[in-house]
Amino acid sequence: MILVLFGAPGVGKGTQAAILAEKLGIAHLSTGDAFRAAIKNQTSVGLLAKEYVDSGKLVPDDVVARIVEEAMGGEQFAAGCILDGFPRTRAQADALDGLLTAKGLTISHVVNLDVDDDTIIARLLQRGRADDQEEIIRNRLGVYNAETAPLLEYYSEKGLLTSVNGVGEVDEVTQRVLTALA
């Protein structure tokens, strides 16, 4: 099973991915974790990504896709995985399709965690991280709406998309996702 968890920053993708991975018995592939591992392990693509990160530039789609591909080569992902934070652009979605096709896999489900912007802003401000300031959050939401949200239509047209209400207690949201997957 290849499950893509989708949603704006702060909707709870990482939280849900960790819970769902345990409940479904498949690995959770966090793009952020894959980036950190590739950089820490000094893989060729990790070193390339580090150059962009260190210079404050966005890491290009092809480099992001290569990091995910490298991570998916791990044995724990042989039976599938939950993708959290990937794909974020149409180029990344196309790269994912190519990667999966080469492995004889396809996306089983794309689940969008639907949360309104005001709730997202309130959640992120409560986390208290240095980059969780309202202006930065609004900018991240703007980038998400411009670059990532259009993938919802792409996956909807493929018949893969289900949106679930991402507002509520963590276990309530988990149950909604599990129901959507049934």
C-alpha cells in the first residue's frame, strides 16, 4: 500500500502518519526525516541537497524526488509506505509516479486532511517553534495554496483523493482516515 497524506502545514500529517503506520503495519516516510538522514549520511544526493539548504535556496524538485527514491530503497519500505510531505509539486508527483511504476507499485490512496487556515495558524502558534510566527505561517500557507493544493485536483481526477475533516481530537481524525481507507 502506498498512502499519500496531504494537507497544508500544521494539519497533523506527521502525527497521523505515525499513528497510521503503526495501525496499518507499514512504514512512515517523512520527507523531512529522509532529508536529514541523507545529509547526515552524506549520500551524494544528501550532499547536493545540503548545498541548497546551506545557501538558503529551495531544494529543486528533482533533488527532493531523488532523496525520496533513495529513502524508499530501504527494506522497511518494500511493502509500501505512508508518504508525509511528498509530493508537494506537480513535478514531484510525476517523479513519484515514475518511481512507483519502476518498482511495480501504485498509489493506493491520497488522503487530504482538511483544516481551515485559522485553525492551522492557531495550532502552529501554539507549538512555539522559532519559525511558527503568524507572518511566516501565512507565507507557508500561501506557498502551499499556490504550489501544492493544485495536486488535489490532479489526484481527484485519478480517482485517488479522499478528503477528511482534520479538525478534532487526534484519535477522531485517525478514525476518519481509517474509515476513508476502508
